[in-house]
Amino acid sequence: MNTASLLETVMIICFGISWPLSIRKMWTSRTTGGKSILFSCFILIGYFCGIGAKILSKNYNLAFIFYIINACMVTVDILLWIRNYRYEKAHK
């Protein structure tokens, strides 16, 4: 693994560390307060672009795996936001 790939992998891991914490908060709080669905969607688009770049360049390094893991976690976070939004609407 070259230095650029290593740095990219560390970057993706650092970004990904926050998602399990966000998922836990969204699961337990049952609220959308303080969470921007638009922001999460843009993050997900960014991860998909990273995945697409890796596929087009045929550069399947460790960062590629973490792009996929992070995209999955952001997807779960978005789905929990939708669940919480519906829960808030139903309990008004």
C-alpha cells in the first residue's frame, strides 16, 4: 500500500468513526432533532462517488472497503431518521 492509499484509508476510517455513534443516538432518541437529512444525503452521495472513482480506476484498496462500510452506515442513519420522523409525526 502506497502512502496516498494509506492516507486515504485513514481519512475514511476517521470519517467513519462517527457513524456508529450517530446511529446509536438516532436509535435511542427517536427524534430527528439536530440532524440534517440533507447533510446525510450529501455525505452518502460523496461516498458513492468515492466508490465509483475506485471502480472506474480499478483501484480496489483498503479505502474501497471503508467507502462501502461508511455508505452502509450512513444509509442506516438516514433510514433511522425517516423512522424517527414518522414517529414524531404520529405522536404529535
